[in-house]
Amino acid sequence: MSKTVFGMIIFTLIILPIFLGGFSTMVSAQEVADDVLARRAKLEADLAIIDREINAQKTVLEAKQKEGVSLERDVAILTAQIQKAKLSIKARDLSIAGLVDDIGAKNRTIVKYSAKINRERETLASLMRRTNELDTYSIVEVALSDKNFSEFFVDLDNFQYVEEAIGESLEAVGVAKKATEEEKKVLEGKKSEETDLRKIQELEKKRIEANEAEKRRILKETKGQEVAYQKILKEKQQSAAQIRAELFSLSGSTAISFEKALAFARAAAEKTGVRPAIILGIIAEESNLGQNVGKGTWTVDMHQTRDVPVFKYLTSLLGLNPDKMPVSKRVWYGYGGAMGPAQFIPSTWACFSGYVNTTTGKCSKNPDGSWVGPWEYQQSKDRVGKLTGNFPPNPWDPKDAFMAAGLYLSDSGADAKTSRSEFVAAMCYLAGCGNVNKKSLQFYGDDVMCLAQKYQKNIDILEGTNIAAQRAGDIYHAGC
């Protein structure tokens, strides 16, 4: 058999299927990529439409806020708030769908690359076995064969050529697979964003339910009559005494009077420079988790490697029974285990209250990524205790919790006292500083700003100030 003929056979039987398999994989991967791009473009187009609709509702809210108080105006504001919230939920659903699609596409591409690598490895192994057979022919076997010496060498050369071709293909596919896995890793990193998105969904649904209930109540009590509505408003004008006595809900702790909550917020404000109303807004927002707050157990709901070691140590140091301490319940979209009115997770509380990982010498995880510790309390590094006088501070004590919240907000820039700086700090507190400008996550900041505005109105009545009215027209309060 001639070298040329043999080469054509080898190409037809072995190399061509490999190339075609590679081409098929590439085409399939390209089809997946095209499909993902098309779906992504559709999602982005839908998001753009929803963003325009949300902005339209914001315009309605801003216009209505400038009108005098009336039944029509307040019902219109509630309607716009409900519609805006529903649109925001729809937008987040699209964002979540986009993340899930992207991760799924990368998974499918990795599976295809893996299958191709396995096929080519098997082919290469077969060729290597066949080459080994040729290498082990003795001189006698060659002499007795009907082939001449040159044909044996031609066979060996062709097999080695095919081996090299498959090796190169394996290397190329391996590189592509590794690149895809890296891309997938980046997307997996975005799962924390998806968790935040789902957390916001729960909060915003509660806000919609509350607004819809308020709208129904108003219409029922007034029967659509402006005179009746104005009468109700007048009756509801709270006196200073009523405001002070009003209960202020706390996560994982007994509710206290607004007067007492304001005293804690003022104390924290004096030490941190953060406006009391913003601290109250953050604490109140943490209580909006409702059924999840204080209903969990550390053994079930808390992150086992990140938070449990710190939690066990701090409860022991405080002389508390960990089994009896209320923590937030784990929800379907992430971990629980947050403690007290300010809802700090143990590993974050540790960084504000003097707990040090003795392995690293600071409040951080170990070099291997674990949080096991061991942990040690160092009073000199206790920022909360230095301001409250409690060593070590207790996350379930409102005095310590309010101070810790103030410190966190101050670290994030809220001590500048501008609406923008307060909004950014609220976003950092609840969604992470890296998500401040993400529209899909801004419900957090919006909600805190509105709660702060609500409490500022009460503070204005108590102190004779007019801060709420001065802030009412800015962009961060216009939708409240």
C-alpha cells in the first residue's frame, strides 16, 4: 500500500471524524452562544421598557408630592407606589432569569467540551496501543510479513502524525473548556447578587401588600369623600406625647417606645455623626423581614463555617445560652443567623466589637478561606464597646445594636448627612457597596429613605425642626 493511499485511509477513518466532531462541537457551542445572546438582547429590551415605565411612575409620584394633601392625591400616590413596586419586581425577575440562563449556557458548553475531550482521549489511547504494537514488531516478524520495510515505517509515521493531531486538538479543546469554566466561575460569583434580588422581592411584596391595604382602608373609611378624608387626617395628627409612646419594633428584641428608640439613635448619632432618622430607618427596615426575624436557630439557619464559630464564642463570652438567643430564620434564597435589632451576622458583628481571628491576627477568615478561628475578644479593638461602655457589647441590646448600625453607616459615608450619602450608606448596609448603582437593588435604599423621612417628621414635631419638609422635594424622598 502506498504512503499516500494509507494516509487517505487514516484521514478518512480517524482524522476526519475528529475534525468533524470538533466542528460539530464548535457549531453547537456557537448555536448556544447565539441563543444566549438573543435571549439576553430580549431581556435587556424588556428591562429598558420596564425602566421607562418605572421612571413614569416616579414622575407621577414627584408631581403628586408637590400637590396639597387630598384624598385624590394620597390615593394616586399609593397607586403609583404599588405600580412602581410591581414593575421593580418584574424587572428583578428578568435579571434573575438572565443570570440563570447565562450559568446554564456555560454548563452546557462545558459538558460538550468534556464529552469531546473524553472521546479524543479514547481515540488517542487506541492509537497509542496500535503504535506500540508496531514498535514491538521484531526483525523476524517484519521479514516474514508480506510488507516491505518501507511500509512499516510509513505506518508508524502516519500513526504518529495522527497522535500529534489529536494531541493538538485535545489541547485546544482543553483551553476552550478552561476559559468557559472561568466564565462560569464569574457568573457563579454573581449568585450573591441573585440572593439579594430574591431578598428584595420578599421585602417589596410586603411593601405592596401594606400599601394596598392602606389604600383599601382609606377608600373604605372615606367612601371617596374628600371632607371625610380631611376629618380623618385631622384626627390622626399625633401629639408629642402620642409619638413618644408609640411602639418601635425591634428585630429579635422586645419592642420599645419611640422615645426610647430615638434616645438610642441620638446617642449613636452624637458618636458617629449619622442622622438619627437614618439609624431609625435602618433598624426599622431590618424588622420588615417579619416572620424570618428572630424565628431561627443557630444550629440550623446560620452559615456553619463563616458564622457559627464566632457565634458560639461571643454567646459564651456574654454568658448567654446560644440555643435561646433569637436569630433570623434561614430563607429559601440564602442563610439566616442575623442577630438583634441591627441584624448583624456574627462574622460582621465580630469586626465591629473586638473579635479577632487568632490565626490571622485580625477580624478576617483564614488563608484557606475558612472562618474557624480560633477567635479571641480584644477590648482595645472593640469599636462599639468604646462608645457604649459595654465590654463586650451585646448584639441583642438596643443600645449596642443602634451604635453598631451608626458605625457601619458612618463608615459608609452617612455622616456627611446629604440625601445621596445616606442613600449610598443604606445600600451598603443592606445590599453591599458594590451594588449601590444597580437599579434592581435600589429598593433597599429607597425604602430606608422613606422610613427615615417618616421618623424625621416625628422628630420634627418633638424638636420643633423642619428637616423633613426641607428634604421632601429631593429625588431620594420624592417617591415616599
